[in-house]
Amino acid sequence: MVIRIRFGKGTKIGKKRRKNRRAVIALAALLTPAAVMALALGCWRIAADLNWTSSFAIPSGLFSHWQVWLGAAALLQLCARILNRYGRDRDAAVS
């Protein structure tokens, strides 16, 4: 007596690259204006420290320092650039 067990064909396990390309490009497009806003807040804080403008909107706490805003702007722009590179279609540039 021979017993055969048959399994159905499932999905192939493989590495799918750029699965959420549209979502990544959309997120990268939103990160750049956020970086510009953080840069503007950092510049405003520097100008407020030099008494060029009125007082800064956040008088105390972590976000009252210009270094935090400029660092956040740089980090957001770096993330936007990395996501743009990930979402870009490299196969079309080769052919």
C-alpha cells in the first residue's frame, strides 16, 4: 500500500523589490516640505536668540533649541533622499 500526500502549490518565496514604490515616493515627497519647515523653525530660533525677531513660539523644553530643529531638518532631508533612491526605478535607467 502506497500513500501519497500531495500539497498544493503555494506562492513562491522570493525577494520582491520595490513592493511599495508609490507609497515610498509619496512619503519622500512629504518629508522634504517637513524638512523645510524644521529649517525655518531653526532659523527663527537663531534670529530670536539674536533679538532680530520676536520671541520664539516654544520658550522652553527640548524643542526650544535651534540645534534640535536644524538636526531634525537634516535628518528629514536625509530620509527623503534615501527613500527617493529606494523608490526610483533603476531598471529603466539601465535599458
